[in-house]
Amino acid sequence: MNLRKRKKGNVEVHTSALNDIMFFLLLFFLLASAVVNPSVVKLLLPKSDSGQQSTAKKAVTISIDENINFFVDKKPTSLENLKPEIERYQQLAPDLTIILNVAKNVPAENIMQAYDVANQLKLKLVLAVDPKK
């Protein structure tokens, strides 16, 4: 008769490899939650500090001078003809981007009129700035 106690095996779970995986998952979700913020307003703004300008491949320039004269690609136009003029460019390139050049002392009301035209036509609009010196 065998009266010796049987040795029970020890069960161990090695989690040293899981620590690295958990660290990377935690880091990923922290970064992802910082980037995906539903309260952020998405704006397409130009950078002025870097001195670099990025222009779209298909872009049209709207300029407003100090006397509130509108120009589309250096051709004078009135505010009433601004939308039909941009529509002609949009027919040639549906993914058109509008670059808005505005003099410093132009009232915000006139700038918003150009923004309204871009919103009605569902186009991207960026405001051109001079780089800081």
C-alpha cells in the first residue's frame, strides 16, 4: 500500500509577455481618444508661421481689395456674378478649392459673402495669409 502523499503540480500563468501587449494597447487607445474628439470644430486653415504654402491642384482665387471689389482669378466681377463665375470653374473641376485673398481692412461681412458662396456650392475655402517675418 502506497502511503506517500502525491505531489500536486503547481499551476502558474506567466504574464510577462502580456505586460508589453497591454502597454501598447493602452498607449494606442490614449492616443486614439486624444485624436478623436467629437467637440472639435474641423476647419481648413492655412499655416502662417511655417512660411510654406500648400495650394490645391484645382484651385480658384477670389480676391477682395480695399474698395470691396471682387476678383476671380484676377478678373473683376461683382458680388452678384460671383456665384455663377465660381460655378463655371466647378463644372471643370468638381473638387475645387477656393483660395480667398482679402485686404487687411475689409469688413468681415464681405468676407462672409465669399464664404456663403463657397458653402452654397459645397466647396472648400481657405484664407490666404502672409507668412510671419
